[in-house]
Amino acid sequence: MTTLIPIDQGRLWKRHMAMAQIGALPNGGVNRPALSQGDAQSRSLLARWAEELGFSVETDPIGNLFIHRPGTDETLPPVMAGSHLDTQPTGGKFDGAFGVLAAFEALQAIHEAGIATRHPIEVVSWTNEEGSRFQPGCSGSSAFTGAVPLEQHLEAVDRDGITARDALAAVLSTERGMPMRPLGFPVAAFLECHIEQGPKLEEAGVPVGIVTGIQGSRWFAIEVQGDEAHAGTTPRRNRRDALSAAISMVAALERLMFDEEDRVRFTVGRFEVSPGSPNTIPGRVFFTIDFRHPEASTLKRLGDQVDAVCRAHVGPCSVTITETFHSLPADFDANVIAAMRKAADLVGVRTLDLPSGALHDAKFLQEVCPSGMIFVPCEKGISHNEAENAKPEDLASGARVLAEALAILANS
């Protein structure tokens, strides 16, 4: 009879609740922006847990955090698992944190069971996955894989005018003595656990999802420039109303993106009007577009029309359109998926195959190494919300599948 790796459900839940205290919000959520004081505190807590167990902890030039357990052959590249610790401004306790803490629980369980692996196993916490403070997101994983240049991430500026370079330096200053790795190195395989952020697993009553791939994304930043003027004295014919033009653009884009099958995901998530006075015609509007689709051809066809649609509805104003991110759909590695299926069979949990509508760090790792993802249900599919919730037993099921899959891959 096969002896299963002993995941401790209570310990895993306790660590989630401890991590959720950092940046805790009154309604039960978490606000822990990337490279903030709270982010630094979460990194410190994770590093302390790792060092208490005798694991080494290192970082790199973008601030990714790596926890290392040696393999029997240290010349082999590591098998890696993890996710991120930063959150949305009104985020939940489990988005990202579950992937890091499940990986850490799996690592501890493998270690305490005395299981030797040929490959080293590493837990990683990727920097700035959410992108709510610095855009684009997935900074740690995309810089690590070379998909986005390091300098582009470091030059990003938040709403307070702070650069990612300065914010990172402040975080790293609290971690003096932590060894610094070079950016990017060979990885044998990567696994990421995550809450589903959708309703399919809960509706099906299935505790674990095997993720087959991630849909493509295109993000745009739109700046509309008009003229500020007096709201009571300026006739319509003389107005260069940036808000009016921006509203027309968004309405036209919504018509462009509408599809009967409801597969297009189109979101204007940020909309800023300046100067923001009740009796002044807006002279500037800035808004963002997040467009996603599982098919590369549709991603190209619709995304390529964003520029023309905005310019057709600019009216007397001017507009600047910048594509800030472009990521094609990706399928996860067949061998990693097979390892996850075998692990689920060993653990004895039912699984459901499903794609990911959300972007994750695993999307970038798949470009450089075999990768895969494990989903667990979240209540009503709610995420990026303080009401985000998950059951301890579901988190533990995901961690059990992860631990067995890590052991399989690290000994292959």
C-alpha cells in the first residue's frame, strides 16, 4: 500500500489566517500591495517559517523569494511550486497566498516524511502578480522568464509617483543578508495551486481542478486629452470634453466586444477623470482595458481594432493608446498534467478539467519549463473581493495533490 505524504490541514489553515492578518481589512479581506510594508512583512513571515525548518531562503533582482530543499543531485534544476503574496486593494485571504502556503505545506510534509528527491524542490513567491500597484502585473514571473525586461518593471510608477525600483529597494533593505540569485535559471517543472476564482468546481461538487491552459490577454492604457473649461459658460460646440469622448469610446468598445457565446472578457477596470471638479469640463481622462479570450485568432482580431475604435470616437479631443501587455493563450504541459492526474488518483480525490480565465504566473513559466496548475473551489466563485472564501478541506485536498505531484516530478 502506498503511503501518502501527510498534509496537515490544520497547520495549513492556521498559516492562511496568520498571513491574512498582514494587511487585514475590517470586512475580512486583505490589502497587501506589491512591494509595500505589508508585502515585506509577509515575506519576512514566510522566510521565518522556512528558516525554522532549516530551509535556505534567497531572492533575486525583481524580489522573487525562493525557499530551497536540496535534492540528492544538486546539479539538477529544481522542481518548483508557488504563487504570490500580494493582493488586490480589497482582496481576499486566498488568492495567491494559497499557492504559496500550499507549496510550503507540501515542502514541509515531504521533508518531515523523510522523502528523498533527485531534484531539489523549491517554493517561490513571485513579485507583483496582481499588478494593482505597478503595471503590468506578473512582474516576478515575467522578468524571471525574460518575457518582460527587468528594467521595464523597475521603471513602473504607482499612483503616488513611487517607482517599483525604489519600492523594491525599500523591501530588500529589510532583508539585508539574504543571498541574491541571478535573474532566471533552469527549472525542471513548475506547479501552481490557486483558488479557481470561478464557480465551476463548486457547482460540480468537485474538490480539485486540473487546469488545461490559460486564455490570452491584451491590456491597453487609454489617455484622452481635451480642454478644461467652465461648465456653466462653455457651449457644446466649443467644448473639448475628454469625459464625453471617453464614454463614447467605452460604449463603442463594448459593442465591439459583445459576443452571444459570452466567451469574450472585456473590462474597463480603471477610469480617472481630471480635474475632478463638479463645475469644470474634464480636460483629461485615463482608463484601462483588460481584454481576454481563449482563441489567439479572436484575441488578435478584436484587440487589433481597439486603436481604430478609440480614434473614431475621439471627437474634438485627442487620444493616446498604449498596449501595455499582450499574452497569447497557452496550453499546459501534458506530462505535468499526467503527474497531477496520477497524484489525484493516489490521494483519491475527484478532479475536473477546466481552463483558467485568469492570468497566473504559471502562464509565464510554461514558456520556459513544463508547467501546470491545480485549482480548488472558492465560495460562489468570488475573488478579488473581501468576501472571497474557501474551505479548509478543499485547500488541503489541493495541497495533497500538489505534494504527490511534486514528489513524482522531483524523482523523474
